[in-house]
Amino acid sequence: MKTLRYLAPLGFLLLAACHKDDDNPSTPPEQGYPTYARLAGATVLTTSNTGVKVYNGGYGSSITTVPGEPGYFYLMTDRGPNVDGIQKDSKIFPVPAFNPQIGKFRLSGDSMILVETIRMKSAANVPVTGLPNPIGAGGTGEIALDKDGNVLATDIEGIDSEGLAAGADGTFWISDEYGPHLLHLDRSGKTLERINPYGTGTGGRKIPQVFAKRRANRGMEGIAITPDGKTLVGIMQSPLYNPSKDDVKNSLYTRILTYDIASGKSKQYLYKLENKNTANSEITAISNNTFLVLERDGEFPGDPAKPSLIKRIYKIDLNTGTDVSDPADGAAGKLVNNKTLEVLSEQELQTAGIHTVGKSLVVDLLKDVAGYPHDKPEGIVLINSSLLAVSNDDDFGIVPPDPVNNTYIQKILPLIGKTDFNTVYFIKLATPLF
């Protein structure tokens, strides 16, 4: 493991609607960068009748640098505030009309200042929602409910945005958890192209059919553009339900998709998770063939009942993996002895000459970042060869109660006893990555 020199916060500043701690960032890990910065200026989207506040944070699902503008970052929301409902596959949306968005932020001292909001829009330039798609066009079968339990309509343009990459031409590529979709947006947020396994997107291009077997709410969680600007690289959060949910309950193999932007040609690789309780949250490019992958469990650091054990960043090399594309583009993808790749044992993969991508540990957030309090680190970006930025998804400050009862409560981090809000951590690597 590479050694890190990093001093992390023990305190945590809540955003504008809350009180301010007196702590200050420790010695910057890199000239001009603090050890962490908080997204300033949060407002309240809505307040429940029990006083639970839903904040307009949620920007930590992905982070990337703004090309040509040092000190500026794009951060992105997911589909909007939502929590699990009592009914199977149901989700409560306290703000159903929420419009997924990209925020442009300027780093100022220990704060990230929002300077521009880029709202995601359809090809007709109409703001989209984060509500589920209909079946056959990316729908996962999730049932969207409002705060009163009323069923909400599906949205064929709905997007559960999770991965963000900024092109040198000023456009954006988004990966989503519904379809999964690859969404290409212009600088204003208008859809230029929507690519999915169904052929229902804008532009007519498709990704391989097998990706339609993504697990609900565990679709394409991260996306990157290679430094040469030619290839999109997306990573699935969890193993595909391929052929079924029960068949893959112990599978550790997730898929990476590479997609040539000009030709639409793709390749696929297998990434092996540490255990069945972890999932992938993000991918960012080091070179055209090497990447960083953020892998984590879903638990909270400091939770006395079930503390988090794994929140790690690995370096991977696609050159060490085997392309497992299916030339016939079958619904189940490439088969080995009539078995899908997700159900194969490690020995069966080796016998078939299939190698997962090689991975090596770069950062262990729970060990290398003292007092790291968040359950969902979801965004990573390399600022330079030895400086990494990590953002967290704060879930708009809400979670479902346990047991679930179609309401929501404030999301309190056990380690610090405060509501979760977006923070960007700047981590100095002792050994440069390139």
C-alpha cells in the first residue's frame, strides 16, 4: 500500500442552515488546497411535519475538475431526495419535481462556493426529473411515491445521475443507475445524446444488451473519459442480475464498459469486489488504460451496531484484464459452458482464460483519513499526479427510519453526531501515480 501524508478533520462544519463549528482545516496537503472543504450555502428544500429538513445539498455523487480552470470543480447530484418505502421496490420522493443538476464550484479557503447551476434537460430542452423510467425504456420496477404515499408517474426522461465526466469541449457525459443510460449534455445541460441497452435513447446508439440486467439502484455508478478524450469508461456498482437475483447472490464480479465515443464500439472487463457487501462508487482516469476505482460498503464509520469496514480506492489496469464482450450481443452476454460470467467461480474463469482487471490499494479512507465520518464516499478525481479529491453523497440530509414506515428522518453521522453534508477531502499521495 502506498503511504499517505494526510491530516483530516476531527470536527465538521454544517452548511448555511445549521450552526458553524470553530474548527479550521489543518496544514494543506498541497499548495493552494486545504485538507478538506465544505460546500457552502445550503438551503432547505422542504421540511416534514415532524421538523425533518431536506437540504439542497446532494452534490457529492460525483466530482471532476473543470478543464482549464484550476481551483474549480463540477459536482453532481443524483436523482434527488428519496428513501425506501414499506412497499417492495417503493421509494418515497419528498420533492418529486427535483431536477438533477451539476454545480460548478470555486474553492475558496476551506469552502466550495457554488458559482453556477447547470440543470439537466431533455433533447427538447425541458428540465428532467429524477423519477424512474417506464419499463422497457430503463425502468427498474421501482415505484415512486410522494410524501403522502401517492403513486407518481414514471418519466421516460428521468435520470438517476451517478457518474460525471467533463469533456475538453465543454460538454458532459453522465452515467445513470436506471437504464443504465449514458447521457451526453451540452454546456447548458441540454441532452445531445442518450445511449442505453434498449435503443430508446436520443441518437439511436446502444450499449450491450447485458447491461439491462443491472440491479435496481445499482446501475452504472461511475464514468470517466480517457485523457486522450476518445473513450468513456463506466463501472457498474454491483454484479448484474445475470441470469437472476438469486443466481448471483454470492457473486463478486462487476463489469466495466469501455465505449469509443466516435465509433460506438465497446469492450467489457470484470472487476472483482473485495466481498459481497461492497460495491463500486466511482472511477476516474489516470491514463488511457489505468484508473482509480472507489469501492465501499454501505455502513457508517463509528456505528456501534455495524461499523463500516471497507472504503477504499484501488488502482486498476485494463491491460491486465480480459475483454469479455459478446460479439453476438446476447441478452446474457458472453457465456462459458452455458453459464453467465456472474455465476462462474474463480477457477472456472481461469480455465476459460478470463482474467479480472488487476487492482492495487492506493487509499484506505477509514485508516488513512483520520476521523472520516461518511457512509457514502462517491466522487473521486485526480487533481494532479499526487493529489486526489474525494466527495461524499449526503443523501440530501435524510434517511428512512428503521424499521421503514414511509417517512424519513435526519441523516446523522454516528462518528460525529451531526447531519451529513457534502465535504470534499483533498488527499496527498506520497507516491505520485504518474
